[in-house]
Amino acid sequence: MSSPNAWNGASTEARSAPHQGSRTRRLGSYGTLLLVGMGLRILWAIAVPMLPVSDSWAYHQFARTLVDHGVYGWSATEPTAYWAVGTSALVAFTYLFTDSYAGVVILNLIAGFMILTLTHHLAARWFGDRIAILALALVVFWPNLIFFTTVLSSELFFIAGTLAGLIFWQRQTGNPMVNLLLAGVIWGLTSYIRPVILLVPLTLALVDLARGPRRFVVSAMQAGIAMLLILLVAAPWTIRNQQVLGAPVMISTNFGPNLWMGNNPASNGGYMELPSEVEHMTEIERSEYLKEEAKQFMREDPGAAIRLLGLKLVRLNIRETVGVVWNEENLRALVGDKGVTGAKLLATGYWYLLLIGALAGIAVIWRRNGIVAAFFNPPVALCGYFTSLHVIVVADDRYHMPSSPFIAMMAAVALHALLSRPAVQFPQDKAAA
């Protein structure tokens, strides 16, 4: 498999023959940044204890039921597939050893370490070593990713799984079929955390449209194999759902409710309580009913549906405060109300800077390599996929988190271009010369 590199001109300077000293410095920078990144996450975990709230409490309850009764559900008599089982299964594993949340924090630290190292590795593959170091630095100091160290949730696990599969997708070393198999299996396991990983291989195949029909056909075949592997890995849970719920749902039954939340006359684009008429329906009936209700709304009032698309795009990106909100009680005890507000402003300000930086990175590639290279590359394609998904269904700031490593990479492209600009000589400097 050949590596997609139509956009690599964005880092021409980074790919010029490396001096041994500069390579040593970059390795030193990598190690230092990794230590700083993990140090910040460990310090946060020590300072702000985990306290599950909202969705986190649901994951905790499902995990306890798994450990205590061997059933995935609210209780031993209430099996469910409303949410993907993967996060609760990982949490349940830690509860086999401790009743505290220490094991969950350790898992989050492992996921954080994976996000740091894999972001660097992928950025180096796609854009060169210098940009990889900058991307790593941006992820190291990303407040929201640090705050999630003490949040019981799917976000860090899903990001880590997505990146781990990407390591093997179109990898240049090793056996191509083994690499493809590993990518598919890793993403299959990641589907237990969020089934939206299923269409990631197709998104990546579309990147190769810019490289001609022959290359696209090869990538499309690879994507098909990867998607089949994802379905095969998910098959045991699909069979379980058939036996327990009466329908072969791949992983979870919440697509219909999520689609309805973002597409109904009363929607504001975000989370909503489900309507009373579905209260006594089964999960399968509820999902199908709400999916049809959402489709009917979109057919009957396309103008309102389109306006909701714009509203959800704004809602998805307008802030980045969820990591503070889900730590708010213990954080407030530590730093007070003003500290909580400051943390929200810090996190959102950092998000704005990187979002603007990512757009600037696209502009840098566009200027150097053209519009096709600017948009047909993995980081932009994956950001587009995760954004489009939640603009269609339901949106909130937590749902842009899977794009975080890719936002950092594109912002690093812009930062590298800025730092690489030759110094401007003022008239007096020229005279002195």
C-alpha cells in the first residue's frame, strides 16, 4: 500500500535532509513533551478526584451491573443496548480489582498516553517530524484533554482506538494484508465504544479520489475489507442483541433517538428528553419510531431541518467546557466559582485558537499544493466526517472531541509555516548590514 502524500508539500522544509543534531534535538523534544503531557494529566488526577455525573454515572451503573450480575443494563432484569457496551465493559474490568475510580483514571491515563504518542506518529507520517513535534505540543497542553483524565466517559478511549487503527491503515512497513487486518480488528474493537467508527475506512478511501480512479479503487477495496472486519468483530454483540432484544442491532439502539433529538419541531440541536409516547416501547420499537419521526420532520419542513443543520454546526463548535462541567463539583471545591469559570474560559479559548489554526493550516496547504491537497487528506477528511455526523444527528461540544488530534495536526501545519517564515528586516537593519 502506498502512503497518501499529495499534501506533504506542506512540510517540505521538515523533509529536507535532516541533520543528525536536529534529529537528536527532536527526539529530546519528543521525550520532554511526553513527560510534560503525562505529568500534567497525573497532577490533574491527583488534584481533582473523579466523580461521575450525567452520562458518566450511567456508564458507572452499567459497569456495576456487569460486575455484580453479568448483565449489561440498569439492573439484572433490565438488559439494554441503548448505549455501546465498550466503555462500561472497560470500567467493569477495573471494578474487578477495586471499588474506587482509581482503575478508571489509570485507563484514562493509558488512553491519554496513546493519544499523545499516536498523534505524533501520524503527524510525522503525514507532515514530517517538525510538524509532528508541534502537533504533540498542542495536544500535550490541550486543557480539555487533560480535564478528561478524571471523567468516566467514552471520549478518550474512542480517540485512542481511532488513532491506533490509523497507525496500520496504509502503513508503509510490514505485510500490507496484516496491516489491513490489524486496522480492521482495532477499529472493530473500537466500535464497541462508538459504532460510528464503521464509516471511517470509507472516509479515508474517499481521500484517495484525488489520486486517480485506480488508486481510489484499491483504497475502496481496502475500506470494504476493513468495514467487513469491523462488522465481524462486532458480530458477538450483534448476536447478543438479537437474543436479548429480538433484533440484530450491530452495537447500540440510540441512533433513532439521537436523530430525533436533532431533528424535530422543538429541537435546539442538543440533548432532549424523549417524548412520552415512547415510554412503554421496547428499545427497538423506540428507535424505529423516533427515526421515522425525524425523517418525517425533515421531509415536511426541509427549511427548518436545514436551519437546524446550521444551529448544530454552531453548537458543536461554540465552546469546549464539557471537561470542566463533568468535573465541576470537585473542581469548585478546589478553586471556587471563579476558578471554574476561568477553567471554562481557558478551555474554550484554547479550542478557538486551535480551530482557527486548523483553518489556517488548510489555507497553508491550499496555497502550497492546491485546493485538492488541502481537503483530500486524512486529518481534514476525518474532521469532516465527525462534524457531518453530529450536524446530522445531535450536537454538543463533547462530540467534536474525536477531531481533536486532527485539529492539532492542521494547526501545527499553520504554526510551522509561521515559525519558518524568514525574519523581516527593518530599514535600519538593512542599513547596518
